[in-house]
Amino acid sequence: QVQLVESGGGLVQSGGSLKLSCAASGSVFSVNVMGWYRQASGKERELVATISSGGSTNYADLVKGRFTISRDNAKSTMILQMNSLKPEDTAVYYCRAWVRALSYWGQGTQVTVSS
């Protein structure tokens, strides 16, 4: 009952910045925690960051100090601001929203960081 659409991916040089957006629609009032995941080619999908409805955040060690997660509940939008990007950040980034024990995923957006 929740639809998620990511946008903002693309190609950026090492050291550059990129901002990803996740727009939620449907039963948005039932969403509690939201987060960003990423999956590089040939690797497992991994957690990037999460944010609760109250604004509490958690970050993976590899992105701490470089990425910032935020959300605008009034607009049902979640943001991932990515700075100091590295080639190792290249992956498909996915938006995720939790409704109790159930979660929903966006289609993903490609982020490519060149050297």
C-alpha cells in the first residue's frame, strides 16, 4: 500500500556530491522508519542509513561523516545527501519504508562515481 520512487542518481566524479530523493505515496501515515540501502554489482545489498519518524538516525560505518539522511514528513519525502563520494560508493541505491513487520522497496536509482 506504499509506493516509493527514488530519483537523483547519476554519474559523478570522485569527491563530488549527489542528492537522492525518495517520494512516498499511498498509506504514508502508516510508515514509521525509512532508510536507504545500496547494492553494488555482485555484492549483497547493504544498509546505508535509517531515520525514524522522530528523526533518530543510524549510519553504516562506511558512510559516516559523508552522508546525511533526512525526511520531510509533510511532503512524504526522504533525502540522502552524499558528499565526498568515492568509487566504492557506486551501486544501485534503494529506498525502503517499514510498516510494522512489513517493508516496501523502491525501484532503485543508479549512482556511479568515477575516478
